[in-house]
Amino acid sequence: MRETSIHPTALVSSGAELGAGVSVGPYSIVDGGARIGEGTVLEAFVHLTSYVEIGSNCHIYENTIIGQPPQDHDFGGETSYVRIADDVVLRENVTIHRATGEGMETSVGRGTMLMEGCHLGHNVHVGNYCTFTNKVGLSGHVRTGDYVVAGGLAGFHQFVRVGSYAMVGGMAKIVMDVPPYSLVDGNPASMFGLNSIGLRRRGFSQDQRMKIRQIYRLLFESASNLDEAMELVMARYPGDEQADAIVSFAKGSRRGMYHWRPGSREHRGHFK
């Protein structure tokens, strides 16, 4: 582990907590109360406020600002936080705001990368090992599962949920929940099928991918209403991990959930 290094032009409060091997670059500001885990690197012009906790071995690039008050009329100056797990990469110009609500938090999971210009609004919770491309924006209270990928300039409406292993296309306008394992794109957005490439990369077998497709066919095409379809899925796949994840996500949807896009390649049944 390298020694802790603070550039002479950086402003680090005596009330900040820095782990072993932390590096703070030129003109960066770390306010009192901020906590930085061991081995984390702050490049130039980074600002961490008093309400920020950063995990170990993160890398935060130039002009990133973390922990400013939320852009929310309901915020009343209460104490709230930003908490970032280990091994997170935040590229240039990322902004992450504190939560609204006493003791609440905005959070980023382990191993996630937010590329240049991404913004996380108040009370957002991003899962583990997600990748958001340049200038993705998440409004307040958005929640994502693990291994979510979002293309550049995608925008997420407040309170939207995104299931694990989903992919959202660049410049998509997301106003409803994105189901697990799915591929959603467009403005207005639609579900085009499964995130097949992403699932292969994450070790899902062909049999698993075909099973997930069959689950979605049952969910969206086999019954007159969603409740009945969910019962069919659970009867057909009792105790199945992917079926449980999809049905649980569907039951928790409050904004509505994207369905198969009529006429898409996968909807017509031409699967790979």
C-alpha cells in the first residue's frame, strides 16, 4: 500500500478521515466529516462535502462533485448522505447529490463505473457493477439492480426502477420500470427483448436465456392480466431464481413496466 499523498494545493479539512494510501490531487477539496477508504485516488479539482463516504480503491476523476444538497424543493437542510462502495470509478464531471430526508442516502454499489458527466439525483440507489456511459441522468429515487448498463445521454424519470442485468440504450427516455434481463431503448422507450449479449458475458447459458424468454412470454402473452400471468409463471417455474426475480420485480412495480415491443425481432420469435 502506497503512502497517503495530499497535493500542496489541495484543501483537506482536519476533520476529514483518510484511509491509508489515499491520494488527493491538485486543488481538490475534502470537507470535514468526509470519509475516504484506503487506496482511493482523487484527481484534480474533486470536491467531497461533509456528508460523503467513499469506499476503498475508488478512482475519482477531475471536476467531480459529490455530496452537494439535492435539487429538491422538499429538502429542508436535514442531514443526509452519499455513500459509495469499494472499487467504484467516477469519471470527469460526475455529480452525485445527497438524499432528501433525515438520515437518508444516495448510494453507489461496488465496482460501478459512471462515465463522464453522469448525474445521480437525490435518494438514487445504483447497484453493484453497473456501467453508465457519458451523461446518463438519474432523477430522484431511481433504483437499479446489479450489472445494469445504460448508454450515453439516457434519462430516467424519478422513482423508476431498473432490474438487474438490464441494458438501456443511448438517449432513451425511461419513464416506466425496466424489467430484469431486458433490453429497452427509444424515445418513447420500448422493450425489444433480452439483453442477450450482456447475459452471455455474465455467464448465463443458452438454456438459461431461453428460459428467461419463455418466462417473459408467459408474463406478457399468456393471460388477460398481469396477476394471472405471474401465477402461471410461478406454477411453471417453482423456486427458479430468474422466475422469482422477474415476478418479484413485476409485483413491486408502481409506475408500470415495459413489455415486449410488438414487431421486434425477439417478439416475432427469431431468437439467438
